[in-house]
Amino acid sequence: MHAKTCRKGNINRVMRDEAAIGLGIVKAREEPAPGYVRLRLAFRAVAERARPGQFVHVYPVPLGLSAASRDAPVPQRRLDPFLRRPFSIHDADRSRGEFAILFKIIGKGTRELAEVRVGDALDVIGPLGNGFSAPVGYDRIILMGGGIGVAPLVLAAKDFAGSHRVVTLVGGRTAHDVLCVDDFEAAGAQVHVATEDGSLGFAGQVTDLFESLLSQGLRGVILACGPMPMMQKVADISQVAGLPAFFSLEDRFGCGLGACLGCAVRVVEPDGSRRYMRVCKEGPVVEAQKVDFDGT
Amino acid sequence: MEPDTSVTICGIRMKNPVMAASGTFGYGREYGEVFDLSKMGAIVVKGTTLKPRMGNPPPRLAETPCGLLNSVGLENPGIDVFIERELPYLRGLGVPVIVNVAGETPEEYAEVSKRLDKAPGVAALEVNVSCPNVKKGGMAFGTDPEALKEVISSVRRSTSLPLITKLSPNVSDIGFLARVATNAGSDAISLINTLLGMAIDVNTMKPVLGAVFGGLSGPAVKPVALRMVWEVSSAVRVPVIGMGGITSGTDAVEFLLAGASAVAVGSATLVRPDACLEVVRGIWEFMKEKGVMTVGELVGAAKRKVDSGAGCPRGTRDF
Ligand SMILES: Cc1cc2nc3c(=O)[nH]c(=O)nc-3n(C[C@H](O)[C@H](O)[C@H](O)COP(=O)(O)OP(=O)(O)OC[C@H]3O[C@@H](n4cnc5c(N)ncnc54)[C@H](O)[C@@H]3O)c2cc1C
Ligand SMILES: Cc1cc2nc3c(=O)[nH]c(=O)nc-3n(C[C@H](O)[C@H](O)[C@H](O)COP(=O)(O)O)c2cc1C
Ligand code: FES
């Protein structure tokens, strides 16, 4: 259960068999668009276990090279920022033992994280959460991402490509906010783009594009990630269309492991009762009709 | 000779003086997947009430400089579910289990305590009279001396388990409230619970937390916690369990020197799942380096270095 993985001088450990805790070494850093950063990290135990829709919980300040090469069990850490930050697993190369995150710079933690350099060590726990799964009976997956919501969908496009036909709907405010189109195409997915200002592709919200494609006969399982108002629309539209939909939800996380109850989203149980669900443990992927949007 | 980190508090023998603080460790299961819990001093499980509680609306967390605000609101499945589903797991860990008890009325506290009194595997009760995140009960009991006396007395009558009263820092004279609790039968005092606070998002112009107010914890509160541990350990003779912002062995040693007989680690665990073990290691290393053989030698040592000896260093009140 507490087996050490063999990284020389490293402290990476496997938890149960599902997740690992330790240091990920930054192998590549790029800015696919202004304000967005993609990091590729070497951490075999995470990469090998990663499923689309899962996340990693990352302390957003690099711990420095010395920490990675020493056998120091707990490298020195700053007190501010205090908490880890959750990021979806954006991509995984299991054979090379590497995975990627893609994030938008929005505040204190992501600003710090954007400063990392190749060779830095980041404190990572993962993969965590349930991940996407596709119900049987559908041969097509419809991936929908608004803005940074595309982050978890790239690995989904790759992993589902072997078993399903994948259609991807990518939305953004302007052409600058439309990310990862190349990645989806490289994964063999058919890609549709929507921008609110009409600067690229369909003019309107990604949910408008979705409705228009449905009216043209598009059917499949919907896996979506984006801001809450978009999710609510997707829930409504997919319910009317009678299609199953799953969301990857975002919330503020504390532990990321299910212990602190800090990440709550209200859900409706089959019997109609309502309760708060731990997004980090029981999610982040949740069935669309389960989310109680009045309670968010 | 190697330092001995073991301590005995209210008859509970612990391998070391480091406990997991209530509410940050769930019922232990999640962390049991990460590290060997049997190495901990004790586990204090999250606040448990008579009936299940849904908790507060999200967002429930907001990071603040060197800490965080939380407004979880005592979400828990209720005492019967705890005893049936969680206690058997905890019992098997080989670590003292302390149950954090909460309620809206003295009768509710007493009833929860009575049910735990009969449940095997509970080492002690921590009476939470300091939760800032519930409308009724909670902190109200920890800030009003009469109400505090009533709650602790009724819990005392309903169980023979050791009682630890967890005090709120949101008061002006914490030493006095500690005396009220011990006079009513509390065997130990733990502190601090979180400091009431809030955060506002200037972009939305709204409070960040769904419940508007929340409790502040983490390194930001450490100086306040340390001062209160000093005051309380000077005001009462029972053991004091200190917490608030501990992230390292050195932090923990500060609390011991201020008069705590044991410590608890909360927020740090959210960042580093095995923070408790890191703190234990830090204490051990400190003891080894300074040639300290028992934890008891550290407890209150800083106070003995202050002339007045009365718990209030000369001049501190004369700002
Ligand atoms: C499961 C999961 C997966 C995620 N995956 C990704 C990802 O792949 N890429 C990515 O860019 N982001 C992702 N996020 C969101 C990411 O965790 C936050 O953007 C990040 O924590 C912000 O940190 P910060 O310190 O920069 O911002 P802060 O300084 O903490 O906040 C900056 C501003 O954003 C607001 N804010 C912060 N976090 C949230 C939130 N979760 N929801 C709403 N408002 C918020 C704050 O109120 C504040 O106004 C994910 C979140 C979750 C829960
Ligand atoms: C998310 C969270 C939940 C908490 N829940 C409880 C609780 O249920 N009962 C309780 O007595 N204290 C609770 N606390 C307070 C802690 O036990 C502790 O007293 C406080 O956080 C100070 O310690 P720290 O700075 O090490 O976190 C909670 C704290 C946090 C951060
Ligand atoms: S973040 Fe702690 S329970 Fe989800």
C-alpha cells in the first residue's frame, strides 16, 4: 500500500494503487495563447494511472531542484500561497511517464505556477477524482469545452478515439480563447468552433452551436467542462434531447482527498432528496441531471 | 539515549503529542490511504451531531494570506451513522480516537455523548463549543460562561469518558472560560478553534463564502493561538492541547513551550496529507538536538523563563 516507486533519490509514493504523491519534474513549458500555460511533468506513477477527467492537486510554487535530488522527505515549502490548486489532467504519455496540465492565469497561485521553469520540481498528488466514463450504447462522444474547460477534454479525445467517434465543440469569447483545436484534430476528433464575438467559427455561444448541431441530427454522450452557466444550459439542452451528459465540475478545493468537506456541490438523489457532494472525491465528473443548479 | 516523544493526556497514552485536528481529517479513511495512521498521536474526528447535518452552501473555502477561511458548517452523517460505519474502521487503527461532539442544545450534546459512552473504541470526547459556522449552538456555548457551564455539566453527567473542551478564540478572556469549563468537569482544554472572519471578491462585489462568514485557520492565526495557549495553561491546571497554524515541528515546540501538553495539526494536513508525521519528526529532531529526553520537559518551559511566573509576562498588558 505504501510502496515507494523507484525514482532515484525521490520521495514519490503510491497511495493504495490509485494515486501517487511526490514530485513531478517540469519537462516542458509553453504558452499556447496569452495568459494560458501548458506544463508537461515527468511523474510516472501519475501518468500511468491517469484517466480522462481526473485531476492533480499541485502546490503552485516549485520546490527547486535540490529538493528533487535529495532524499529529503519534505522539501521546504512556503506558507503563502497556502493551499494546493487542482488542475485537470490535460494529457498523458503513459509510456514516457509524463502528463500535462493546461491552465489559465487567474490569481495568486496560477501566477506563481506560470513562473516555473523546465527542471523545476512541483509537489503533486494524483491522479484524483473519478474521471469520465462513457455509458454503453453510444458509439459517439460529444466533447464540449468552454474557455479553459477544454483542458480535461484533450486526454478524453485521445482515450475515447479507440472506441468511439469523437466530436468536439470548442467555445471561447474570442478567437484567442479557443484552445487545443490542433490537439483535438491530432486525436482524430471532428472539431467545431464557436466564438461569442464571431471572430472564429460559429458566431455565438458553444451551447448555441450545440443546439444547432443537435437539430442537424447529432447524437451521442456529452462530456462537458466549462463555467456553471454553460453547464446549466448543457444540462437543459441534453435533457430535452434525451442524451446522457456528464460534467467535470470546478470548485475551490482544500484537501482534494475527500476529508475536509470544503468542496461542495448540491446534488439531487434519485429519491429527490438533496445533499452536498464532495466534488474532489465523488467527482469532479458528475451526471448532468444530478447537479442541483439552484444550490450552486 | 533517544528522546521519548510519548505523552499521557487524561489517561490516554499517545506515541507522540501530535493529533489530527477535528474537521481536517474526516473520519481518517482518506488519509489512511496515504500514510500509516498508527504513527500518529491521536485522531480527532470531525464534529459530530445527533442528527445528520447538510452543512453550508458553497463556496465553503477561501484562501487568505498564510491560511484559509472555511464555512463547512458541521456537515456530518449524525452520531448513529458514525458509530455504525466509521468507528469500527477507526477502532482498528491502533490510535486513540477522540470524537468532536457538537450540538444546538445542551441536551443534544448530552445525548451524543451518552451514545458515545457506550461505543467501544472512543478514547475521549472533545466538546466543540466553538464552531463559528453554525447559526444555533456552536460558538454561542463557548462565548457565554453560563451556557458553557450548562453544556459541559450536562455532558459530564452523561459520560465517564475523558472530556476535552474546545474553546473559541472569539472571546476577550479565554482564561476565564477555560476555568468555567474545568469547574464544570472538563478534564482538558483544547484551543484554538477558528477565528471568525470573511473575504470579499471585488470582481463580483460579493462575499466569497456562501455563508458570508467563516473561520480563519492556518499559519496566519498562530501568534494568536500561542498567546491563548499561554493564557489558558496559566489559568487552569488541566492539560492543554494547543493548535492553530502548526505546520512544522518547530511550530509545535513553540506551543509546548507556551504550556500545551499536546498539539493538533489541522490546515497543514490539507496541504500535506502527512503533515502530522512531519511535525512529529520535527519535534523528535528538536529534542534530539537540544538533548531533551521527554516532552514534559518542554511543556510550559518558556513560562518558567518569564519572571512574573503568573502567566502574564511583566508589562505585556501595558501597551
Ligand atoms: C477538478 C478541477 C479541475 C480544474 N482544472 C483546471 C484546469 O485544467 N485548468 C485551469 O486553468 N483551471 C482548472 N481548475 C481551476 C483552478 O483550480 C483554479 O483556477 C485555480 O485554483 C486558481 O488559483 P489561483 O491561486 O490562481 O486563483 P485565486 O487567487 O485563488 O483566485 C483568483 C480568482 O478566481 C476565483 N476562483 C478561484 N478558484 C475558483 C474556482 N474554482 N471557481 C470559481 N472561481 C474561482 C477567485 O474567487 C478569485 O476571484 C480546476 C478546478 C477543479 C476543481
Ligand atoms: C476545513 C476545516 C474544518 C474544521 N472543522 C472543525 C470541526 O468540525 N470541529 C472543530 O472543533 N474544529 C474544526 N475545525 C478547526 C480545527 O480543528 C482547528 O481548531 C483550527 O483549524 C486551527 O488549527 P489549524 O490552524 O492547524 O488548522 C476545522 C478547521 C478547518 C480548516
Ligand atoms: S477538497 Fe477536501 S473534501 Fe474535497
